[in-house]
Amino acid sequence: MILDDFVVFDERGLYCKYGNFYLDPVQPVQNAVISHAHADHAVAGNAVVYCTAATAAFMQLRYAKNAGRVFNIMPYSDSVTLNGVLLTFIPAGHMLGSAQILMQYNNSSYLYTGDYKLQADATCEPIEWVNADVLITESTFADPAVTHPDPVAEIRKLNDIKLNIMLGAYGLGKSQRLSRLISEHAPQKTVLVHHRITPLNAVYEKLGYSPGNYQPYNRKLMKNQLEYVYIVPPFTFDSYYRATGVKRLFASGWKNLQVNMQDTLFISDHPDWHDILEAVKRVQPTQIWTLHGDGKHLKDHFAGNIFVKILG
């Protein structure tokens, strides 16, 4: 029997009282099950953390001694039982080390997706599918009007830009994916990376995932128009809003983060509407619970067929 209160939100995040753990808590907790290392899912200061090896490495790089008191490293497909709830980590395809969490309790199964992506990405493990009674899915772009374009086609747009490019992107996950895509599909470009990104790239390389060809940024290089692409995190990108001699682009699935109408770069690491429908098809749930977005479109779409609950 599906338990309606299997997971609920409180001030510290999404809580499973049956297993006494939080999924991606927003404040430090005793038992934290972390889906991936982005800062809005992986906070510092938890007592006991369950996550993949890559997620632990990124958290320890970012938070050092405050990353967490005890790390329990979960290989994909391995399981652990917390107070009667069996947890299994399944690749989510969002970024290196990202995981969906399959939770089994009293003959019912609940799949927490975390953030996930169906598009191919050579810098992380591809998404895998399991069946579950309840699909607890992110709904960031759960809107029939949202369709993400082919990322390769988006990257190939850069071939037509002969100016140097300042490319804004989130430092972890997106930057490495962009660097690899540029190396493969705009190989005449020279990728330069911000000093905040190079340590993250080193973790990727250590774990066997190449972010492609790149160099550490050198200010002198950008004085020459040699088709450089300088990948920078958002705070640096925003501070150079008056930069001259470069084309400014920000890589995102959000339209409001595109900085000019002439040259856009829509590359998202989240599922669009059709991807979420594909996830439902693959997981075959009897219920869908939505997170991190607006679930009303899914509720309307599946009305009379699959029960949809909007958690938050």
C-alpha cells in the first residue's frame, strides 16, 4: 500500500519519517541522502551522508572539513537499509555522480529522481530506469510549451561566432559538459576555464570523465581574437556585463538567462515536458508526486489515468 505521508516537507527539507532520513536536505540533519553535489541539493554540515563517490568528492572539495561527519559511499545499484527502508542508488544522468533514490518499504516502492536528464552527456553516467509505484519527479520544466533543443546543434552555433566568447555556466556539471561538447563539435575553438572551475575538472579527470580540451584562463590570451571560449561561473559572468571584444552567452534551459536575442545557447541539464512523459512511461508508476516546479500541467495531463500529487 502506498503511504501518502511516506515523504513530507518540513523546515529542513524532504523527510522520510519511516526511515528517519532526509532527501537533499536544505539544512544540516542527522541522516542525509544526497542525490547529487549541486549546492541546492548538497548542503554542508550533515552528520551522516549517503551518496555516490563523485558526490562525496565534490562535497569534500567544496566544503572541506564541514562536508559531513561520516560519508557512506553508495555504488550504483548497491542498497542500504535505513530503519526498514531499503535504498538503492540509480544513475540519474544529471551530472557526474548524480543518482535517483529508489526507496522500498512495506511492499511499495518510491523513486526520488533528484535532478535528472535524458540527453546524452559524455561527462556523466547515463540515466537508468527502474519501475516504481510512486515517481517523485522534479518538475522544473514540466510544461508542454517547453522543449529543449538538441545540445549538439546548440553548440554548433558557436562555429558561426568569430569573436571571442565569454560563456557563462554553472561551474559544476554544466561547465564540464560544455567544454566536452565544444571540443567535439567546435574543435577550432580554444576553451579557457575560470580558476574556480579547474579543481572541479580535476575531479572529473580523476574519476575517468574527460571534460575535453581546455586551458586555464590567461588574461593576456583574451586580448587576441583567436576564437577563444572563456567558460566562467555566473558571478564572474555577471561582473563582466560591460565586457568589450567578446560575445556574451549564458548556457541554460531558462529563457530569462539568455543575455541577447541574436545568439542564444539553450542547453539544459533537466528534463523537458517530453522527457518527463518518457520517465513516466519507463517507471510505470501508479502515482506521480512532483517537486521543484509546477506540477499542474502533469496533473491535468494524467487526470483520470494516474494520480498526481504536488509536493512542492
